[in-house]
Amino acid sequence: MTINDPSSPPEHGDPVERALDHIHHAEQDLEEAHQQEQRAERELADAEHELEEALHPRESEIIVNARKRTVKGDVVSFEEVVQLAFPGAHDPNVAFSMTYRHAASEPHAGELGPGGHVKVKKEGTIFNVTKAIRS
């Protein structure tokens, strides 16, 4: 192998090739560091948002069966909305059906069943809850 042999490793080759190789590695290192910084900034923003929500829970105004109601946070469950529409304990033969519209979550409208959750807008997500006796 000669010093100018293109098949020789850069550390034994031409000083210009060694310098270009170092530049290439440094650029790769900078790109990786930049990607890590972006990930860390996103994680920090998410953590700050979670902390803000924990310290000062947001309140949302929703409409349940044509009546304005205020709930903590921006997610409501089927069971929470049923309690807002029909407070108290319910007979096991009672079934509830629910539709919603103007929600923040996708889809913005639809039916919600037991165990379901919907992300609501700060103002104006509408719920219609119907009570039926099972026969």
C-alpha cells in the first residue's frame, strides 16, 4: 500500500482525505446532537404542560342535555357525563345512550359508550344523554 492508495484507510491516507473524513464525522455528530436537543425540548415542553395541568387543572364548559356544565380537565368519560345528566345511583335495568359533537378529539362527533372518553373543547362540546329502561 502506498500513501496515496485510495483503498487505504483515511487515517493512513492523504491529509486532505483525513481532514474531510473528520469534517464528515463532525457533521454527523452535530446532526445527532441536534436531533437529541429537539427530542429533549419536546420532552421538556410535555413535562411543563403536565406540571401546569397538575398544579392548575383546566376547566372546560360542556353542554349536557341543553344545560351548561363545568368539568375539570379536558377529557370526560361516559360515566361522568351520565352523572351530570342523571345524578345519583341508577337501577341495573337502566341503560344510557350518548351522542356528542364539537369535540376536540377525533372524531369530532359520534356515539360514546360505557368506558369511553372524549377530549372536549374548552367551551362548547355538546352531549345528549338518553335514559331507557331495559325490558
